[in-house]
Amino acid sequence: GDVDSGSLVIDAEQTQLLEQASAQAQPFSKHQAMVTPATRSDFGDFQVNAAMGLAQALQLNPRECAQQIMTRLRPKIADVMEEPEIAGPGFVNLRFKTDYLTATVAAMANDASGRLALPAVAQKQKIVVDFSSPNIAKEMHVGHLRSTIIGDTLCRVLEFVGHDVVRLNHVGDWGTQFGMLVEHLRDEFPEALQPSQNPVDLGDLVVLYKAAKKRFDEDDEFKVRAREGVVKLQAGQPEELAAWETLCAASRVEFEKIYRMLNIQGLQERGESFYNPYLKDVVDELKAKGMAVESDGATVIYIDGYTNRDGSPLPMIVQKSDGGFNYATTDLAAIRQRTLLLSDEGGEQADRVLYVTDAGQSQHFEMVFQAAKQAGFAPTHARLEHVPFGLVQGEDGKKFATRSGETVKLKDLLHEAVKRAGHDLRSRNAATANVAYLEQIDRIAHIVGIGAVKYADLSMNRESNYRFSYDRMLSLNGNTAPYMLYSYARICGIVRKGSGQADDAVLEWPSSADIVISHETELELMRNLVRLPDVIAEVERDLYPHKICDYLFETSQKFNQFYEHCSVNQAETPELKASRLTLCVATAGTLRLLLNLLGIEVVERL
Ligand code: ARG
């Protein structure tokens, strides 16, 4: 059975029994039947809660059930867990053996690769992650920022686990708005319509977009031209195509600036236009399969379970009455490309495809996924998952905007965070004479400022709306990037001193010593550290990055409690000192790995 802990395995018979029972005893999910982390650390590390449900389903005494579970479990977990204990009505409590903890943590500390002795996944999957996906000639807004940050983190986690990850930027580079933009360029920047010329400076694209939109709304003659412009563009006319390419190139320059600041790597642009040649096929196939029908001149599909408020079936348009295809058609074509086409045909054959967008698009994706499966555009085993997130709001919970009510430019937002972080660093280090540090202060301000923006976003349950606050994200207290970065740097300082390394040299991590336990807090820290693989596995499965932040925060708190009670550099014996240094190394490694998975670099001195 699939069990939460990397090291616990329940045999097939046990799993079957539990599944049978859970099928009978509703509400009782399969997951609950298995092993879960203990709700309180004095109960142990894990608990099996199955006995109560099992007892009800099988008409047995719950404690007797617990006894049976224990008997079956005992031989399988004997190397890792203490003798299980039954508590209350029939909980089975499991606690790590101290030997297991010390050996595991020493191995984590000893892995020079930075993987903390975590093995790569046995079953490698191909996973496409569709994220960031801003729109050409429009502002890349805070929603795209969230998508970029969350998507990048998920990619890093999945890749770390050992999967083959393809990062795709589904840029909005196609659609009717290009008609008005092209025609506006024809009047204002005629050189942009000449193919194979040097890049044309179009100025602020948002200003350009607004101007084109204004003409489109106010000038009927222009509107007609715009409509014809789209048709010509879609037919591949050279002038229109050149203008479109000019727009894409100009937007790309702006997007790249943001990606560079955020250190987003490996993101391939594969915009909506890429799927244009396949859209007609998609609709033809939907018609041939009897899924697509005419409705008011448009071609639509109906999907089981989706209705309007009044209960009538909700159509999903795949071809508009003017013959144009839309967002949904493009996504259907994209799914086929990603999950069905062989890689030598330019597709990915992905096992799993993730779409990181705002929660407002949930219904779109649900319908598209269902339609794709029904139409055979994706094999049944392919996992198509929408990864929704909430809105970014101002500190007051209202729309996120500048003081004068305008939309905030991402570039400005990121620069502001870096500026504030730099200001904090300089004022705190005003008396520092460490030249090496001072030389790096701009680089460090960048890490702290950008890290703060990322961490603030990632530490929230992504489905909730999130209130943007520079003060909160840059605070040294609480679950923030600066706090985590300081915790890391502090451990570096302790190790530096404990192992007698010079203050201005790059830290060398001492190799592991045997871990000796002298205080409860050492045990508590280790019980936390060995949970690392479970936390990563949970994010791999459920795609909630805040689980990483919660765990990071807990780890640093456990470390603080340990350090409060156990001096490293004044340890009573050399063995104890070496043991505690090993705990420091494992903790630092855990913080570093997880911050890196969040796209945040660490620094040894802050
Ligand atoms: N460009 C879209 C937007 O700005 C997001 C695209 C998401 N990906 C997709 N395959 N539909 O909202």
C-alpha cells in the first residue's frame, strides 16, 4: 500500500483489509486508513487510525483491531520503529527508534551532494508544467508572477525527486487582439511591418495596447481594418506576420527581464500560436466523434455535469460563429501535443501535465480535461491537473494597485523589494568592517528581496487570496525568507566557529560524526529532520508548496530550541561537540535544499 512514511510498508493483505473496511465505513478515506503523522509529538511520530473504522465495519472491538494491526505491523517496522503502542479507543502510535534517527541524520549530514541522502524516484515520469504564460503586448501582472513563482517551485521539486520536467510558457500570442495591434502599428510604426529588419522600438507596450484599443472602440473604420487584419495575419500575410513578430519580440524582452530577476531557468516559450496549425483538426475530430455540435452558428461541445445556473447544459465553444478558434480549442490541441505525440514528432508524451493559473480558470480546465479524455486527445492514464491559486490583494484586502490606483508593474515591485532589503542590510551592518561582505551587499539584497517576494507567496496555501505586504515579507520574525536566510547564516556561523574556520573563507562542511544524545531537544530536532522525504513526497503528490515553508519554519524552530539548550562550541566533551556539529550540518543542509527548491539561494553571511 502507499504509505506516508518512506520507510513504512504495510503488506497487501493489510491494505486489502483496510480498503474493504474503508469501503464499508464511510466517510473513511483510504488515506486516513493508512499511516499519518502523529497529531502531537508526545504521541510519537506516526499513528494508524484505522482500527476505529475497521472495528465498526467488521463489528469488532476497536482495541482488538488495533492489537491486530500492531501484530501485523510489528515485524515490518522493527528496524525503524519502537514497539507500537495502543492509545485511547484504538490508535496505534509509532515512534522512531533512536538508532534509526541518529543513523539517518548522520547520513543526511554526510552527503556532500546536497541531496541529504535522498534517493531519486524509482518510477521516473515525464511531467509538463505549463506556467507563467503571460500575454503578448499586455502587462505581465501579479497573477503571472504567482504562476511563475509557484510553477518554478513545483518544477524544482519534481526535478529534484527525479522526474523529467518540461517547463512550458503558454504565452498568449494569438487571438483577435492582434488585428487592432497590427493596424495600429501600420499607422504609427510602419517599419514594424517590414520583415527581416532590426528590432523596432515600440516604446511602452501597455501604452501602445491602450492606444490601439481606444481606436478600436471609438473608430468604426479602424474596427473593420482590425478585423481584416486578424484574417490576414492568420493567413500568414508577410506584413501582418512581421508586425506580429515585432510585437512578440518586444514583449519577450520585457518578460525576460522579469525571468532574469526571478532566476527562472529552462522555461521554453511555446505560445498559443504554436498550436494554430492543429486547431482545425481538433474541431473536425470533435465533430467526427459526435462531440461537437452547431449552436447559434458556433461549434460547441457539451460535457456531462456542466450546466448553467438554470440547469441547461453549459456549452464550451470550440469554434466561434466567425470561424475563429479560441482559448479552449488551443488547450485541447495542446493536450494532444503534450500527452499523445511521440517525442520524435515534437511532442512530449507526458504522464502528468500541470497548469498553474488563477483559480478563476478552474472550470475551463475541468471542462477541457474531461473533453480531452472523452475525445481521446489524452490517454486515460495521463494525469491532467489544474494547480489553481488565489488573487493577490493589497494590504487592505482590496485590489492590488499603486497609491494612485494604477496597476503595479512587476519590474517596479521586484526592484522595490530589493531596494528595501538592501536598505535593511546596510543599516544593520553599518558597523561591519568585513570588506568581503560589504562588496557583496547588492547581491545579498537581491537574494533577500526577491526571496522575500517568493517566500511570501509560497508560504500561503496557494488557493487562498494573498495580501501583498513588503513589511511582512521582509520581516525578520515569522515564517519569512529573511528569517529563514538568517537561520541558515547563523548555523553557518556556528559551524564556522566550531570547526575553527576563518571568518572570511568559504565554509567547508565538516564530515559527520556519531550522534550522541544528551538532551531531549536533540531528539526533537532529529525527529523533525527525518521527515524531509515525506514533506517532499507530499508536495510532489499534492502540489502545495506551503508545506515546504511550514516544515522549514518548524525545522528552524526545532533548531533554535536545540541551540538554546545545547551549546555546540562549549559542549562538555569533544564527542558531544562533534555530534552537535553534525546536527548543525544536517539542519543547514535541509534549509539550503528546501530554500533552493523554492528558488531561493542561500548566503553564508547576512
Ligand atoms: N495566458 C493565460 C492568462 O494570462 C494563461 C495560460 C495558461 N495556460 C493554458 N494552457 N491555458 O491567463
